Amino acid sequence: MTERGSRLPGTPDEEGGDPIVLHVDMDCFYAACERRREPKLEGEPVVVGMGYEEGESHGAVATASYEAREYGVDSAQAISSALERLPRKAEEGEQADDAGYYRPVDMDHYESVSAEVKEILHESADVVREVSIDEAYLDVSDRTAWEVAEGFARHVKHRIDREVGVTASVGVAPNMSAAKIASDHDKPDGLVVVSPGEVREFLAPLDVAELHGVGPVTARELTEMGIETAADLAAADRAQLETRFGERGAEMHRRARGEDQREVTPTGRPKSLSRESAFTEATDDGERTRDRIGTLAEAVADRASRQGAMYRTIGIKAVTPPFDVNTRAKSLPGPVDEPELVEEVALDLFEEFDGVEVRKVGVRVSNLSFADGEQASLGDGWQSSASDDGAERSDGQRSLGRQWDDDSESDDNSGVERDGATAETDPDGQLSLGREWNESDGDTKVATSHDDTEQSGAHDGESATDDEASAESDESDPDGQVSLGDFE
């Protein structure tokens, strides 16, 4: 195992070992979030979408639980068609057997849950590539070895299930595209490991439509060419594929052969750094939780120092049963790098929760500054500008007691930074509704937008996305969460 940070992420280490890449993909994420909020929905058909309310005539399904799919309900389906196949269950009174629960899209809630998952991912890997609200790539080559990679991935899955209350499918492979396919291979709640040397054999029997970056339109064209499986595509004439599909043809040929040289690269500098820790069982032991807060504060401050980051805001999180998230924050007059202050402020903020039963606690520093410059001198007066209700910041904004306080707009109680309000297609076809995600590569709870997507190489009406994803706009993921474009 090489020393952390001694090699480029996603590339073989100095001893010639293969990278260990995890693709973590949440199962029916929107429906899972609704079930977390309403336990009565567990095991019931759940449809998340718009347009099913009285008087509404247009709308579509964003995602449908596996139980709902048994009735023929699927994502991107017109809501009227979904209601014909699965009538809406009455919220009170006698319940029809063949009916399901319908819930409106609540992106604020989904972003908040996603943020909790991303916290775990960033704690589990030094290199995380956040792809969408419900999926990410992790390079864990410096954290584990191939002999125990399955156990490592299982630990990540169990943490997400135990600490957040939603399930994930995980694929483990020596490259990104194979890991992505592996995570899709055994949904839901799957774990598939494709060891080095087994990638091509694993891919060979798969339908070409299952390959990363091959959507339904291209799959039909390949079938017309007599290419039905990954093995067929791997054995096909590369020049013929390039003539038909351009560079995408060569890329598909490489992927079918298990070749993918892309690095798992983070998506930018973090806007915040945080650490969280869950208790095995919820506890109201104040001494125990304060000790945990102190440990987390030390870890966060150390990470900030190692990354050369100073911070203007210090915050804490307390998650009370079942999954109620409470956050508090205080802002400082200017950016600092003072580990003792992080612990002092965190413990002060947590006093409000002394004696309250909590299942998870966290510490966060935000409003980060990486520019070389003189650290602010706080003296003894910083508390005078940081009241319990909110502190006046140097930019004139105030920190809100119940938010992770950052430069960009933040959703109350979500801890998720966001800006913009556009519906957008991600590489897997996951539905994005009215929120863009700020880019981050630190130990943060922020997912990414896809503003790096390049609509190039379009072929007969198809849109080819960036090389990161190489997926088509008409592709839906195995969870059935699709992009609906101007869904709203």
C-alpha cells in the first residue's frame, strides 16, 4: 500500500497494483427518502411525482418503488397512466388493496438526506467524485486492498443503512465504468465485486444496453449491426464503430473490453469540512456526547489545517430520533485556523442539546478560505459579534441558528448548499428538479451539478454527455429515476 497522496487517484500505484473504485448508487432514492420520513410507507407501493393532485392534468413519475413497478408504474411515465395502473391510496379510512401512496417531489428533503450520505462517503475515501444527488465514485486504493475490498464496501453500505436509513447498491472494480455497471447489476441493496483480471469476463454476457454510456437509441443501432452483447461489441471492428458513431464508437469498444483509464477526480475545492459520528443507540449521556464532539472538532480542525484552509463559521449537528436534523452555527469576524476555537465553539453550541437524546453528532467548519493571507485577529471580542440567534459576518450576512452557514444559499436544516434553480439531466438519467449542486471535493455534504456536461458528438438526435459519464439523455438508471428535462 502506498502512502496516502503519493500517487494520482484512479491510477495504478507504484507497486503496479490496480485501483480500487467504488460506485455507490442509492436505491430508489426519492422513494427511500419518503419512507425514511414516513415509516408506514415501508413495503408499500410508493410513487414520487407531480400532477396527481385534484385539478392537475399534467405531470410525470419521478421514481417508483419496486412494489409500484409490479403494477406497471415506471419513471417518466405520465402520471395519468400511473394512476390508471395504481390508484392513489386514501390517506385515511379504509385502504384499497391495489393502491399506492403518491408523494410530491421534495428536493429540499432529498438533498438533506443526500448530504448525510455524502458525509459518510467522504469519511470513507480520500478521493470522491460526486456525480448526482444519489451516486458517487470513490477511489479507496489508499484505504484498503483487493483482498478485503468486499468487506470495506460492505462496511460503507452498512453505515449508510444504519446512520442515514436508506439503502445503497455498491459496485467495486478497477475502473469507473466497470464499477458503475457492477453497482447496477444486483439492485436493490446489492454488492458486486469485479476483481482485476475478471472485468472482461464479467462484461461479456451483458446486453449492450447495460454498458455504461450506451442508451436505448445506440443499443438499437448496435443490435441492427448484429452487436447484442458486450462480448459482441468487444469483438467488433473498431474502425467500423468509429465510422458509425465517431469517437463514441471507439469509447464503447474500449469499455466493452473493460478498458477505462479515467481517473476518479474530485469536483473542486470544498466549501466546508465536517465530521459526523453515530452512536450504536441513541443516547442522552451528555458527557459521552461532549467527548464525541471534542474528538470530531479535533478531526475537522486537523483536516482543515492539512488542506491549508481557514474558516469563518463553526457549526454542530445533532440528529435526534428518528432522523430529525438540528444544526447550529456561529460566524467569526474573519477566517481563522484555530483548532482550540473549533472545539470551544462546538461545545458551546451543543449545550442546547445537553440531556436530549441524540443518535448522531457532527462538527463543521465552513466559509472556507484557501488564499494565502493574514489570519484574522479575534482577540476576546469575537463572541460579541456571534449572538445565539445569529452572528453578523464580515460580508454583512447573518448566520442562521438552524443552518449550516455558508456563502451560498442554504436550506434550513438541510446542511446542503445550493444555487440556481434549473432542472437538469445527470449522466445516469437521475431526475434533477429545480436545484443545481455546488461542486466540492472535501469532506462535505454537497453533491455536484453537471455543468461540466458537454453536449458534443450528437448522433441522429442523441445527445452525448461528457466523458465523465458518456451516457445518453434518454438513458434511465436501474432505479428508474430519470431526467424529465422541464419536468417542473
